[in-house]
Amino acid sequence: MHCTRKVMDDLIWVGADDRRLACFEGVYGVPDGVSYNSYLLLDEKTVLFDTVDKAVYETFFENLAYALGGRELNYLVISHMEPDHAATVESLMLRHPETRIICNDKIKTMLSQFFRGMDMSGRIDLVKEGGSFSSGRHEFTFVMAPMVHWPEVMMTYDKTEKILFSADAFGTFGALNGRIFADESDFMADYLDEARRYYTNIVGKYGPQVQAALKKAAGLDIALVCPLHGPVWREGFGGFLEKYLLWSSYAPEEKSVLLAYASVYGHTENAANILAVKLWERGVRVRMYDTSVTPASYIVSDAFRCSHLVFAATTYNAGVFVAMENLLHDIANHNLQGRKIALMENGSWAPTSGKQMKDILSGLKNTQFIGETVTVKSSLAEEQLAQLEALADTIAADIRG
């Protein structure tokens, strides 16, 4: 049975929710599932905007057949070749031999790489930046968005109804759960954390490229935003756009502390807890994570949110305990910038994790290490409470300043 949803009278959502997926891209846990969005326009010519992941293959084709209602599918616009959106392109083209593909040259190249057994070249209409296309009543133009987050990505703008088909931009983790639209208040309450986690982990490395795409979008009169994941925006989009401007410029959302620790037998955790209490006593908001328990994607997300980062790790095999080491490399690989960082280390005979954590993070742009590194030998000594007091004072003063 079909499960389509009407975006406008002639624009139908024909995608699907996937709640069985454990890890998106094999990395990011999605406890609330994920949506794969595909949109069908019923104009003089029918136009499908992207396909879906193979996991929801049957639902997608049931939805598409119902929405077409016996009509031919004239065009498929491909905005992004990642298989969660393009895995069913070949099946679609086999089912609909009448369909032509609208894409850019980079997408054409990737089509031949992903679908080596099928020659689609005779069915492709290439478009470039600013190119135009008409389906009848609707007039479209195309906006290239390279590295948001693959090099071939493009957006499509419907000039008639002021709709931006934004590819992976403005997407979020989480199934739609029956809804199709989002307004600002509902979104900020229900989706913002997962939207941040989606952006920071999937797109976060490419802030300058996102800024370039946002500048292009700023010149468009946008009434509706249709992303490939998550709900459609029809009002209050400015609040979400403001978040994108912050995230892509690496500016923190709030003056607060992310405190992440890696502890084997609890002594490093104890020192981290004491520091958290002292920060709280100074009016500082703290988000605290055990790196051995919380998946890195959640901590990376809050590293983009918070202005100050504290990392506490035991020394392990003469290095940084593996859960912390992986997290720090993940943060560095996502190009985070402009943070104030403090460090705590532990080691029973040769504490070296502090220096090695600093080495991993020192390449981040506009990053400043503040306070003295607190070194714990096995367990925190009574006289070291003064060091934690001093570190808390330094962080709190910097936040207030």
C-alpha cells in the first residue's frame, strides 16, 4: 500500500522512512530512524527529484506508481549520487524506459561508476550552474553545491513556486513519523539536536563550501525547502538557516563547556566530575560525556555547539586511551575551529596523554589551549583540588569575558 504525502497540489512526497537502520553509513547511530525523501512533480511533464536507498525500494516504487496514476515519468532530476539517494536509479530507469535524466557532468560520471552494467548516456540531459528547464507551468534553475557534501551535488530551484530542492543541505536524522512539514518551534523542539548531529558529522568538514552554497541560496526567494532527509520547511526557516550559518562558520552556538573523558577504573572520571561541579558552581553550563559509552557522533555535535572543550584521558599503552584518541581524531577530521581547549591527563607511572591530546588538536585553526594541564598520578590527590579550582576559574572567566 502507498504512503505518499502532498507537499503542494502538484508536488507529492514519494519517499520512505527507515526505522530498522542501526547505523547510517555504518557509522552514525540513528535510534529515531531516517527518512529518504523523493518528490514527484505532476506538471505537463512529470518530474521526479531523486530516488531512495535500496532498503526502502518496495515502498518507494509503490508510492511512485500510485502518485503517477498511470502517467509516464518524463524526467528524473539527480542532485546527489550517494547511494542512500541514488541506489534505485538503475531500477527506476529499467521500469521507466521513457524517463530522461537531468544532471550535471560530475553526476553523469558517477552514474557510469555506480551502474556499470547499464548505459544511460543516451538518456541524459546535462545542466550547468544557472541552467534552466521547464516542465510546463514550472520553471527551474540549477545551483551547483560542490562538497555539500560530495563534489557533484547540485540544488534545483523552482522559480514558479519558490521551492528549493536542497539535496543533503538542511537535512536531519530521524524518521518523519507521519509528518511532512516543519515549522520553527516544532523543529527546534523535535529535530534540532539530530539536525546538528547530521550536519556536523556529515557535512561539518566542509564549512567554506557550505558558506558558498548559502550565499547562492541567499539570492533566491524561497518559500519551501525540500531536503533529501527530514521534514520540508514552509515557514520559520530563518531560525534553522541561522544555525547553518553558525555551524558552517564554526562559531559556537552557546558559551558552555563540553567535558569528555576516557577513564579505565574511574579515577579520571572522578577528577572530571569534580571539575564539572566546580564549573557548575561558577555558573557554567557543562555537557559531559564518557567517550567509552557515548558514540563519537554525539560528542562531535556538541563540540560544534559549545565554546569551550575539556578533554580528560588516562594514558594507555603509552598513548591516549583509544576511545578518546578516536574522538579527538574525529573532531580534527571534521575541521572544527575557534575553540578554547583545556586538558587533563592521568598516568600511574608515565602520564603522557595530555601532550598527545594536544598534538592531535593543535592543528585546528584559531584554537587556543587555556589553563594548565592537570596531571593525575593514579588518583587525584587532595592538594590537587586547588589545580581544579584554578582551571575552573580560568574557564569560567574566559566564558564570562
